Amino acid sequence: MEKPIRLNAFDMSCVAHLSPGLWTHPRDRSEGYKTLQYWVDLAKTLERGMFDGLFIADVLGVYDVYGDNQGAALRQCAQVPVNDPVLAIPTMAYVTENLGFGVTCTLSFEPPYPFARRISTLDHLTNGRVGWNIVTGYLDSAARGTGLDAQGAHDLRYDIAEEYIEVMYKLWEGSWEDTAVVRDREARIYAEPERVHKVQHRGKYFHVDAIHLCEPSPQRTPVLYQAGASTRGRDFAAKHAECVFVSGPTPQVLAPVVADIRKRAAGYGRNPHEILIFALMTVITGQDEAAAEEKFNEYRKYINHEGALALFSGWTGIDFSKYALDDPIRYIESNAAQSAVEAFTIADPSKVWTVREIAEYVGIGGPGPVIVGSPTRIADTLESWVAQTDIDGFNLAYAVTPETFTDLVEFVVRELQRRGVYKTEYRKGTLREKLFGVGRARLSGAHPAVTHRHLALEGGVRRETTGRFSAKLEAPSR
């Protein structure tokens, strides 16, 4: 049986997202990002197409590497202005029943204690349909905006992230026992105090001495997403992530990245095939080949080189205003998103990209490939990528919104369903259950979060409470 294909929509609370210049297209409605109506309409469209989720990107800071200033980013709305990605999610959850919501939140500039509360609140308000994309940030402008001179070194940010997420696990999984909330109206007791425990953490980067402020949400720990594809990012993803987003121009570039992530996951004792890996892609389709090609050629007229290079400079930390458009790109290690430049240089040494080619490529859909064709051709391509790379699905960006997403639902989803490689109904339950199976609302197995669940000593035995069931482990000798 063929692997089922999973789809997420990829958007951001800004204009144009990954297709700078396309906001000027007469059918684009991305300027509506400031309104709830934009997000409500998008959520309804995606649920009609049975998308697994809406993945909302975010960046704290402004792309000011290109030309060493923010002028290009502002002129071409290269992900600025940008709103908070969290605030529209409860409204979208209210008008849908099954769609999941993956939200990008940078951990580098907010203490874990208040952030844990915000995510638990989202998990409650969405009835367990929220996920967190764990990012450490990559823009010095974000650091300067939060009182620092510059962001930390790339690997140091991951060191901090390791401790940050450990604190989050302790708050989400270890503070409130499953039986803490009793809601006993007659006794006038809402929660049993002895079943709510302080998290006492003193680490290198974080100190916490407090209970988690929220009662247990449907998932406790949200579904964990990760998008770092550098060597260190892959290791972090293999240890913690349930869903991983990767990007690359060809299957040949992606396949070794996917294999490496799965191998690393196995090294942490996890089932490598229970990590869902999504590849970034933009699909342009229509009723037939001619309609799709006509649409693509029309879109290309609106590509903006300056906006595209402002984005790519921010992702890579390299000022591409210093290069001529026909200069080739060589690998340069930077302190930004290292995987972005790797994908266009050392990942596929048979191809040498020029700055102009990068601008044209990034101009629609960012660092992911653009696939153009009839529903049949698109379905063939998606199946081929899955077969060649061992990915599980796609993170689909737009060229023009909502047109790109409505075309996907109208044409591609139907074709995938006809082939039997795409669901025709949602599973019941939380986002984690929809992704991994009913009855799996919480993290399980070898995931590191499991070790932080509340452990109460009872008669020389450590008892881990997990809902209706409990497991006994011998208490450690002292």
C-alpha cells in the first residue's frame, strides 16, 4: 500500500509571505491578513480540502541584511509588516472542527514560564488542535529589538533550546497530576493542592520555581514541529520533533536530509517512521496543463528581485546586494539559517546557482520548488517526491492567495483522493490523534517529554499517573 500523502497549508500573518511581488497581482488577497475574515475563510477552505493543518510561519525582527538596511524589506513587504501569528487561531478553531494549527514562536526572546501558559491556553481553546513550531530565530534585528546586541551563535541557540524545552516539558507534563482537577461542587474543591507540584529548575540558562498556571489541556504538550535543517537542527528535530519541515529544490537534495533525520531519531530510541516529514512546495495548477502554464507565466510577471533577495539575505545572513545578478553562489558559513544556503550550494554540487537564478527561484514560493501542471501531473509529482525522498507530505505555500489554496482543494485533493493516497475523512480527537492515531492524545514511547511526567513516591515505589492507567517503577536507591 502506498504511503498516504499529508498536506499542510503554509501562510504567515503578513503580505505575500514567500512570494514577494505577487501581492500586486490583481487576484491576490494577502493584504487581508489583518482581518479575521481572511483567516476564517482560509481555515474553512483548508478543512473542506481535509488538510492536516495550517502552519503559520513567523519571524521576529526585520530582514535588514540586504543593503545593510531595512529599506528593501519595507518597499517590497518582505515579511514586514507582520502580525502576531497566535491571535487568529482561536477564531479559526471556532469555525472548524478538525483542522490543526501549527504556530511558529521563537523561544530566544521569551521566558518559558509565560510561554507555556500561552500554548496551554491555545490547546484548551482549540480543543487540542494546536502545535508549536520550535525556532530559535536567526535575525540580529530581532535580538536588537529585545535589548541584545546580536543573537547568539547558531549552535549556542540550540544549546539554549535544549534547556528551554526541558523546562516546557516539566511545566506541561510534570506540574499537574492527571487527577489534580476534581471539580467537586459539593466539597467546594476545584483542584487538589497536593496534586499540583512546583517545577523547580535551576539550569545554565533558566531558573523556574513555580507551578504551571494552566490545568492540563487535551494534549498537555502540543504537537511539536521543527524546521531546522542544519546538522544541529536535524539532531534537535530527531530528538524532539513529531513533525519536521524541510526544503530543497530537488528530491536529490532532500532524500539524504530525510534519511539523516530518521537515522538520528532511531539513535534516540524513537520510531523513525513516526516522525512526519513535510517538504516545502508551491503548486500551481488548473483544469489542464494549458491553464496551469498560463497561470504560472502570468504569476512570473509579478516576481520582485529586490524582495526575493531581501528574504534570501535574511535567511542566509549574506548581503546579496554586494553581488552582481550573474555572480555564482558559493557556500559561505553564516550565523543565520545555515540550511538555506546549503540547499543551493553544497547539497547539490552538480548545480551552480547565480544570484539572478536564486532571485527568480525564491520569487515564487521561497526556497521550495514550484510545481506547475494539471491535477494529474501534480499528483504524479507529489507521489514521486514521496517515493524518492521518504517524506510524508508537503507544506504548501501560495503564489496568490486564496487562489493557490482553492485550486489545490478543487483540483489536486480530488485527484489524490481518486488515487487512494489522500484521506476522505478526518480521524477523531486531538491534532496528535489525527496525525498518529486515536487514543494518542499525549506524547508516548521514547519521547523525552515522557520522562518529565509527575512521579509520586508511594510506599517505596514511583508511580507515574497516566489517566486511568498507572505504571510502577522501583524507586532509585539513595
